[in-house]
Amino acid sequence: MKREKKALLFTELVGHFLVATPQMNDPQFHQAVIFMCKHDKQTAMGLILNKPKLNFTFSKLTERLSYIKPRFEQNRIIYSGGPVEDRRGYILHSEEHLMPDSIKITNEIALSMQLDMLSEIADGIGPTNFKIMLGYTGWAAGQLEEELRQNMWIHVPASPEMVFNDNASSIWEEALGYCGFNASNLSPQSGWV
């Protein structure tokens, strides 16, 4: 009897983590943990949570945006959300502080792209928890599903604690543990038995 793989529902990955497996051979996504913000029949979009931009902090970002003068969060790390539009900013944040165009992804996590949100963070009146990223990760129709079939990603529901974790070096192993895997036990080989 042939084993059939259950088709993924498109809404099923929004608010989930994609955790790179050892089969992921693209160096941009090596040990990446991605928070999924959108997934439908045409596209998928997510933000990498554990790829800090070297020597780039909130204060350096606001220097480039000369009209925002930070009073707080000056040394906060800025992350690379992915290789697409890597000069565009995204803020994942706790849902208690929303702007008019903020998008609630889950009951606890929202996404904002407004400079006004950066200003509020700089003034210390923004959301309690947040992570700022430049760029995003995107897939065309069917591309993500194919990568999932090739066992490049494991997907599990996201947790706010891991989304807002600033210890980038531990997020991949913690996410695997959340999935029930131990990184040292994963093999770069995959397949069906």
C-alpha cells in the first residue's frame, strides 16, 4: 500500500516556526528559525529570528534615519529577516501595542512596518517585547511546499518566548528541542522507510 503524505493547509503555517534541518544546504538558511507571517496559494513570507546583522544596532539604525533620536534600546541588535528587500524594516512585537497598520499574526505576536513604531520604541513607549529585522524570506507558489517535501524544514507552532529571545546562538537548538528533536541526533540524510 502506497503511503500518502497529508497536504498542508495554507493557513496552517502562519504563526508557526520553520526550523531548518541539516538537509537545508543554502548557507543563508543554515540553522535558521523562521517565524511565518503569511502563507497562501500564491506566496509565503517569514522572518528569520536568529541571524543578527554584524555590528548593526538600534542606535546605528536610527542614525541612518536621522529624524529618530533614541532615548532607549540603543544597543538592541538588528536581525536579518531574510535576503529579500534587505533594506526594508519589519518589527515583530507583542500585541499589546499596535499601530493602525499593524497586523496581528497570532493572539500574542504582531507585525509592524511603520517608522512611527520605531519612534515609539526609541521613546520607550512601544511594545514590551519586540525584534527588529531588515529584509524577509519569501517563497513563490508551491516553493515552500516543495522544500517541506524535501525535509528542509520542520514546522511547529511558535512561542512568543522564542520569537523574542535575543540569544541568537541558542534559538535553533531550542526550536529543535521544542519540536522534540536533539540537534546532535539529526542526520543530513533523509527519506521515507
